[in-house]
Amino acid sequence: MLSGKVHPTVLRRIVIGIGFVATAYYFWKLYGLPEPHIGGE
């Protein structure tokens, strides 16, 4: 529905941007900084 109204280049860049954001999010969740452990355990 939206793809017929938006310029194809703009739509492609939006989709690529969403893909990069999702990739960065999951990469950060998997390999991000470890959480600090406070306490004796």
C-alpha cells in the first residue's frame, strides 16, 4: 500500500536503515558490555 506512493529509492533506504538498526541492536545485546556485578556473588 505504501510502496506505491513512496519513491523506490527512499523506501529502499528506509528498509536498509531499519535492517542496520535491528542488526546493531541484536549485536549489542549479544556482544555488548557486560553488566557490572555488585555484591559477593
